[in-house]
Amino acid sequence: MTCHINRLASKIGISIALILLIILAGCTPVRLVGGASQNENRDGVTHLTLWQGINPPPNREVFDKLVAKFNRSHPKIEVESLYIGQSDRQLPKILAAIVGDAKPDLLWYGSMLTGQLVDLEAIEPLDERWNRSTVTKDIDPALLGSMQYENHLWSIPFGTNNVGIFYRPSLFKAAGIEKIPTNWPEFQATAKQLTRDSNGDGKIDKYGMLLPLGQGEWTVFTWLPFMWSGGGELKSGKITAIDNPGSIAALKLWQDLVKDGHAILSSPERGYELDNFLAGKVAMQLTGPWTFGQLAGMNFTDYDVMPIPAGTRSATSTGGENLFMMKSTPAHQQAAWEFMEYVLSEYFQTEWALGTGYLPVNLKARDRSSYRDYVSKTPATQVFLDQAKYGRARPIEPGYSQISENLGRAIESVLMNKNSPAAALKTAQERLNLSLNR
């Protein structure tokens, strides 16, 4: 066991002491996949644990109801869904569980973790099960890229989405704006026009835009559409090359919005929260279709959605999480696959989309009359459906976590006015040259 832990810890790049600190600091209690959970079949029921970080809470409630329905219709399987925190904060718990051989049976996470999980020998390939299944033929083939790594399928798509800009039509009207911006100059001009002193007390109380402050994945995920739109890339062939003109241009765009006073920053690592948007302090905010469910639950209707304004081309970040089958016993893996097929089903994907605003991964669900009715009543959904063709996925290779970490640090340093875009990206590139491009 000690050799196993040391080998995995070496692969992850963290110490045993840190692993123990993570576990003792309060990781969510879980059943041991290598021990207790595999013996929990004495009552004839296979008990599975699923770790997830579904937010906002109303979306989590939708999922909990769908899990409960599965459990009722599968009396020999019981899935326990455990919320283990916002995605940015899940990784230490996941890595600690892998090293400590305390993995869940199923893991909900972004596909960017695929390469690392494969390297750690923590997940099971799904090729044979996928090929035998009757439901997989209905899955959007565009999503295969998020599942494939080194000639194998390692996960299934749980839901898909992309990044757009939610805006407040009432604030646009009050500022005299009639045209939605479609490019970067128009976007900057719109943000400027929206920034104003609305009550005449000599202080700005309305801002054009909210930008995320922090080094976490949310900041990177919502910045990447601008990088791609500006002509930037994360890779040049097999080399990580984030220091390029498109990246610099995108970072300068964000910097200018803040320096000019037309955008304000979120609380640290809380760029997904809608408080300032709902309060009318900001007129525009980066988020995605998962927000529809939250707004509907609040009966909030003063919003619409625009695509990401184009720099040199149209672009957005493709998001959504995947579901991984962790290594365990054959019985647990078979039960886990039954739940995974349920997640891929037309029924689940329709209900998940109707309840949360995510885009269905099942093509039959998109054609279902209830979903077509939903789109007609929530026309902003069509923006995300139309924008999907410009979507770009984040890499799923093991080094993505380092790319994200260094990009996050660069973005934060620029928004905090500690570095110029060129200097911040040069520093980030130098770090990546030492770690990934050796």
C-alpha cells in the first residue's frame, strides 16, 4: 500500500504529507472503493458513490431528483450523489482520494482532467461498453473530442454548454443602446455607454461589465473565448505556446475595460456569482446556459444573451462536465455503466436541459417536443445552440492543469494592474517552457 501511495503521489507531484493534510483537513467522507463499498452488496444492492460539484444549487436539486428516479427504477442499484464543492476546489480532494485508494465509483468533472486520471490509472476505458450500447448512437458526435484520449474513450458527456454574455435589456434601454455589439470595438463602446451615474450623486453606480477576478479555472474558461476570438491558440503543434499576439490582444481588451472604469471585478474566485448582475450594478456578465434554471427559479426575466463579440473570428469555450467511471470491482463498474447510460438517455438529457438550461448531449432530446417548446419560450437558448459551432474545447491532456494555472496567474496579475499583458504572458510562457516544453 505504501509503495502504491508513493507511486501515485509521485505522478501527481505532491507529497504524502500534503495528501494527509488534505484528508485530515476535512475531505468529504466517502466510502472506500477498495474496501467498504465493495462489500456493500450483502443486501443484494450495489451501492455507488458519485462525486459532483454541480452549481448553482437549483441545478443540484434537479440532479438529485433524477438520481432518485434512477434509484426507484433500479432496485438493485443505489447511487449516492455527494456534492464536494465548486469545481476549482475539487481537485485536491480527488487526488487525495486516488492516492488514498478512497475513490468514488463515479466522478463528475470537466474533461480536462482526463489525461491526468489516465496517467494515474484511476479510471476505466469505456470503448467496449460504448460500442455495445444502444443509446450512444444518439449522442452528438461533436462531443467525442471531450471523451477521447490516446485512442480510447474515457468518459461520457454529462451535459454541454458554452460561454455567452448575459445582459440586462432594461439597462441597455436606459443607456440608449439599441444595437447589440458584435465586435470588440463595439463591445468596448457599449461598456462605456453603460457605465454611468444613474442617480446624479456624482458617483458611478452602473458599470458595463463584470469580469472574474482570480486564478481559478472559471477565470480561464471565460477568458479563452476572447483569446480564440483574437486569433490566439494554446498550442503550436505539440508545443504549449500561450504567449502569442491573440492572447496578448485578448488580455489587453480585459485590461482596458477595467482601467477605463467600464468593468468591475468580481470577488476573488467568485466570478460566477450573479449578485451584481441581479442588483443592476453591472449590465453584462460572462456565463452560460446553466444560468437559465437559476434565473427561472427566481422569476427573474430582465435578461437576454448575446454571443461573444468577435475579434478576428467568432469563438466561444465549450463547457459542460463529463462522467468518469473510476476503477473498482466488475460489479460496481457494471452498475456504474447502467447509471451512465441513464445519464445519456433521451429522458435524462431532456429533463436536465429543461431544469437547468444546459444543452442536451442526446440529439433525440433536442428534437423532443417539450425541449422545442422550451427553446421557443426561452429564445436566449438559441444563442448558445447557434454559437456551439464556434465552440473550442480545452485540451484534455495531462498538462492542461499547468496551462490553466499559469494563464490564471497571468490574467489576475494584469487585471490587478501588476503586469502588462505582454509581460504576464511572457512570464507564464517561461514557466511552461520549464515544465511542459522541455
